[in-house]
Amino acid sequence: MITEFNTKSSGYIFGKQLINKIESLYFCSIPKKFKYPWYEHIHSNYECEEENCYRDVDGYWITKSETNKEFYKFLKYQRSWMISQYWLLQMLRLYPIIDPFHKTLVQEYNDRYENLANFMEKSKKNLKYNAHRIALAYYLPNPDWKMPDPWRDSVMAAHFFDNFDPSDPIFLYTFVLPEKMEMYMKLKTNIRDEYGQPVYDEFLFASAALDFLKHTEKNLAVRNFCLSYFLNFFKDQHLEKAFIILYDTYLKNEEGDCGTQDDEWAWARKLADKYKGIELGSPAPDFVIPQKNISLYDLPTKYILLDFWASWCPHCTEEIPYIYETTMDFPDSTLVTVAISLDTVPQMLETFIDIKNIKNRWIHYSEFKGWNSNVVKLYNVYATPTMFLLDKDRKVIAKPISYDELTKVLIKLKRGEL
């Protein structure tokens, strides 16, 4: 417990940024040879003149108020309750109920939760301390210990957000959000089949993540932090289906947005390419072209150029006439272009095609669903224009992102270098 300068300890403690006075939680470690708090990667010698703080540490001051006292009260009660959950609960289930010691275990188990619950109920009435808001995030019901764990977990999951609002900025960049995300997934995925065996289903993980993220929508910074954490968690645990479900739900573009090839989610898009099997050298996903009543793979040509574009995309409208002219240098037996539009209004697409005179020999295809089109998801398209060149085996051999890149690829095609 960190309460004085000379405490020889380590742990979490509340502090404030000097610039905007925002209170948050930081990790502080105090080596024995130092008199003052020593922050990880933070070194400073400035003194704090505020009477209710310890010391300025690289732009932070540490409160010596009731906040930290209340926070460590919570840690004390929580630690006691966690011991009950891990040890007393198992002892309750192992000791015979007729054993006199069993009554002692039950009393101790209930007392520990009651102590925690009493602190939490008091905290509800006094939310001026951020310590209370963090404490309440861990306030869950105590289901009947005699019931099986999956049932107990389902009860706690049902009440998980009763006292916890993950969109609260106080939780951002603290240990709270990662702990709560993993805790919620554990509770929601503890499902057993009719034989009592664990059910390992990636859709359960995805569903838990989606449910958690719904509660973060009020704060975009928190939402993105949690989304990144879940995506990285699924990547590390090799939960590819769960990753794709989350990816398709939250990283699709809005209607009228051309998207970008390089942003903070570029790593996730690259990984989605891998999971969806559209990396260079991978077989391209097949689909049926309604106008021709033929599948992509059955088109009578050696090479196929897929061009994802939209009439509302300025880059597309600028480049597509040049792309059209360049592809006309190849006979249909060598190269066929399938122009897949992300338009949502048929008349706008037809008008643009007629005005630009790009109808002859090109196959135009659109579901008129924009970024929600099935083929767009199939090819993990996240920017327009996006192009894929397929060879005779219908493998992806090039992914040019502009007319200039496409020109270089088609020159190699003419030379027989692909």
C-alpha cells in the first residue's frame, strides 16, 4: 500500500496529469534505495507544490487524498474474495456437508463476499472517487456455490455490466479493460455439452467480443482500444473465424468512403487477407456472375482482372477510363475485366458507364450493397480502387492499387513474364 514517501513497495496508485488535471491510474514501483516513487520509464526531479500530492513525476502528480486509500481498501477486499473463489469454493465442494468444519467454510465464504459487497454498496453512494468507479467494475453477484460453474458463470455474465460501463474513459489504458475483456470472454464461453464436456466454439468468442464492444460505442477511443485488443487476442489464440467476424463487423467502410490502404488497421487488413485466402499466390474466391450466368473460374480466358470501384469514388472516376483503354490492348481470350461496382444506386452506375463509354467488352457486376456486398467481403476489399489479377489457375498473381501499378503489371503480362 503506497501512502507515504518512504514506502518500500510497488503497485497501482492514482495520479493526475499536471496539464489537464485528469485523474487516472498508474503503476508505481519504489526500490528500497530511493526515497521517492520511481515510475516505469519516468524520471523527474521536480517537486510538487500541491499540498495533497506527493511529487511531480514527468508531468504527473500523485494524490495523497482519500482516493488511494479507498482504492487499496478495494484491493484488500477483492484479494480476500478472490481467495474465496479459488480456494474456499473448492473446499466447500470437497468437504462433506455433514462435517462441522463445512459450516465454518460456508460462514467464511459468505463473510468475505459480504465485506466486499458492503464496500461496493458504499462506493455506489460516493462516486466522486475514481477508485470507487474502478472498484465497482469488479462488483458481480455471488451465485449459489452449490451450482455448477457454467451456470454460475452465466449468472455473472448476465450482470456483468450492471456496475461497469467500459466506455468510461477512466478505464482507458489501465489494467481494467484487458482484465474485464478476458473475464467476460471466459464467462460467456464456459459452455458444456450434454455430456458435460467443454464446448470450444469460435463463434462463442466472437459473440462475447461483439457484446462487450456494444457497451463501448459511446467512446470511440475506448471502442478502438478494445477492438484492437480483441483482434490481437484472437490472432494470438489462432481464432481465425472469430477474428474475421469481428473484422467484418467493425472495419468495413461507410457508404461513400473510398477507404485507405494504410491506416492504424492496416495490420488487421493484411491478416484478414491471409485468413480469407486472398494473398498473392492463393486461389481467388469464386463467385457467380449473374449477367453471364457463369462462375468466375469458368470465364473463357487466360487471365482475369477484377477491378473494385465506384462511381462516387474520385480516384476511380479519374483512373477507370485509362484502365479501360489499357485493357483493350488484350483480346478476350487473353484478358477479361470484371468491373465490380460498390454503387448502391443502379441509375448512377449505368449513367456513368454510358457517359464514359466503358461498357464494351467489360463485364460489369454490382450487388448495389456498397461495402456490404458479399463479393467485397469475400475479397476483403477496404479501399477503392482495388484490383486483382488472376492467372489461368485463378490464383492471385498481382494486386495493383493504381493505374500506374496496373500498367507495369500488364507490360509484364505482354512480355510473358507472369
